[in-house]
Amino acid sequence: MQTFNLHTHTVRCGHASGEDEAYVLAAIAAKIKVLGFSDHVPWSTAKLFTDRMEMNLKDNYLSSIESLRQKYKNEITILSGYECEYFPDLVDELKLRKSEVDYLILGLHNPEMDVRDFARHNDDEDLLDYARLMEEACDSGLFTYIAHPEYFMKGRNSWNQRCIDVTHRICKAAEKAKLPMEVNLNGMRYGLQNYGELGDRYAYPFYEFWQIVAQYDIETVFGFDAHKPVTLTEDFRYNKVMEILNDLSFSWIEDPFSIIK
Ligand SMILES: [Zn+2]
Ligand SMILES: [Zn+2]
């Protein structure tokens, strides 16, 4: 099992729970050696705060991580980060956020602030936006890895040729940028969804997506995407995910510092 986790939220995003310290204690209990906080980044133009933290919570987020880093330095290495969308017109703001933390992960939830979410807007036309933004984000060099790269499957009910084409585009961009992809350990929180002839599935990991990833030279990493401290202690997540990906082989990252940038 992986001994680090770079995908951890805090209560500030509006849809997670638990004290920051409880995440650290859960990680120590789970024998995690490196814990990275990567809460949903605040954006200056956002108005909806159930998806992300408000800008005025940012300093408290960073100082809380810093004090936990000091307090637990003999037991665990704590890192600071953000999970971010990629908005081409807000790249300067993104660079500023990157300068405040140890790393950024790419979580491409929205093509437009507040109004569209790829979990609800993911028809064949929307998927072209998803692929284009992924390509630009990979090229930007700002990210350490891509979180739940098959996020677009969350609200779809079919896997078709457009999904295949888009997956190849994302893989080509990630391979070229040497950007690892995350196998998300928390896709099961949305429950099973029906994907037509493919039956009932979790949105991620989505087998057909990863079958294509396996054909590329792309490193992989597990991410708990913890929105509750207890998630970090739940081993069954690995088993469920590996059952889904059973016959595929990947090159799993062992040292988080080999990818952080
Ligand atoms: Zn979240
Ligand atoms: Zn997340």
C-alpha cells in the first residue's frame, strides 16, 4: 500500500468535515509517512462556496498546515497544496497560489467558474472542452499530477467513441508532460451509476479509461481524496479499486518527492 497521500481536503471547501488535526492523526494511524493537504483552491472570481474555500479562509488554511507541520514533524511529513481547475484566463492567479504551497494537483471540475461542472455537463460536445483544458493544463507545467482524470464519467451514462478519443488526447498530453495520473480511492462515495450496456459502475476508477492509460508511458499514484479524516484509514478502498483494475498493470509511484514540482 502507498505510504503517502497528496489528496486531502479540509472543512473549508464547504463539503468536507473534521478538524485539520484529525486528518493528521488519521494519517499517522494509517502509517502514512507523507500527508499533503490539497483543498479546493480559492478563486478570486468564485461566488459559490460549496465547491471550494473562500479566499478569506486561505491564510488560516496555510497557517494551520504550517503549525501542524511543526507539531507533528517527528511523526509525519506534512505538505501544503491545492486541488485546482485550469482556467486559461486565471493562470497568473494560479501561479500565485502555487507560490504559496508545496504543490498543485489538477482537478478539472469546471470549464467555467460556478456555472458548469463536468459532472453535470458532459455530453459529447462538453467532452471536447474537457480534453482541450486538460491539454492546456498539462502543457502549463504547473501541476504535480492529474486527480481523477476520468471525472467526466461521473455524470455520464455511456462510454462511447468520443470518450475513447478524449481519453487518448488526455493520455498523449499527460505522457508528453510526464504528468502522473491519480487512481482515485473515493469514487465510490457517489455510489453505483448505470452505464447502459456496461452495467452498474462507480464513476471512477472507470475500467475502460484505465485500459487506455495502460497503453501509455504514464506513472500512476493513488489518492484518497479524503473529505473526512476516517477515509485515510480505510484500506478496503485499495482492494475495491484493484478489483476494478485487476488485469491492468501500471507503474506506481513510490516516492512522492519524485513527482512534486
Ligand atoms: Zn471535494
Ligand atoms: Zn479532491
